[in-house]
Amino acid sequence: MTEWTPIPRPWSQVRAGHVAAGWAVVFAIRGTYWALGGTVGLGTLSPDIQRAAAERDPSLFAALWITVALELVGVLLALALVSPSGKTLPNRLPFVGGKKVPGWMLLTPAWGAGTLLAGHGGLFVGFGVLGASRANTRTSASLWYLVFWGPWFMVGGILFMAAGWSYLRRSPDRQTAVTASVLGALGGFAVAGAPLIASALA
């Protein structure tokens, strides 16, 4: 049985995992507030989202709750990635209780989330630049995407990738770990770029 590689974890990578968890907590609080009907901050989003919120569109609120659930999973993922020896499954789970979580189950979503968030952030910045540069489409929302939402998503993506890198360096099965990381990263980029591909084909 392959043992966990005792590679020291740089302080910056450990801190990246903790900050990534904090990033996800803040985002989950924001999502919960909006899902419960809060309106502060909605003016920073696109007009379509503002309209859906004003009309109490059920699909928007369902998406918000799903996002909150994913963000809470992200908190656990970020902390597991930088724990000293990985994580074990709860003992109360039948058949798998007490067993170590396979590395690919942490690395694939970590790199997928990292590249997805960074890719979305890049698109948001592009949207903000485009909106801010065109007088007929310039809105306060486009400026918010440029100076806040885009950078916010990009920072979150970088943090999750840094935490994933910390776990990858310590993985006992480097080949599987690298494969899982690459597949996760490609998946994240594909999902992030899907809107552009869809609009190009439309």
C-alpha cells in the first residue's frame, strides 16, 4: 500500500487552502442572502439577472441554492486539500468508513473549480471591458463585472488551483494525481468557455 509522501507544505500553499475555504464561505453567505430574497448588491449584476430577481423567477432562486450547496462543498474541499495527510471518510459510512479519500476525488474537482472560476472571471473582466468601452452599452453592471466580479472569481480560481497544487505535490501516486488534475482543469476550461462556443455557433 502506497504511503502518503512526506513533502513539507509551503506556508503559502497551506494558507491558499484556508483562504479558498474562506472565499467559498463568503460566497455562500452572499448566495444564501439573495436566495432568501435579499436585494442589496443585485444592482451589480446583469440586467437579466436583476429582472429575474424582481420577477421572483423560480429558476434563479433554484440556481442560487444549488450554488450555495456547491460553495459549501468547496469549503470542505479546500480544507481537505491542505490537511496534513489528506482526509478519511467518516466511520459511520457503510463499507467505506475510515478509508482515505482517493486523491483523484479531491484533485479533479479542485482543478476543475479552479480553472472554471478563473475562466469565468476572465470572461467577466472581458464583459466589463467591452461594456465600459461602448458608450451605448455602458452600464454600472459592466463596471462592477470589470472591477469586482471578474477579479473576485479569478482570485477564487487561483486559490483553489494553489490548494490543488499543494495536494498534488504530496500525492503518493503522482501519475494518477497528474491525470486527475489535467482532466479536472480541461473540464473547468470547457465549462467556462461553453457560453462563448454556444454564442459563436448560434
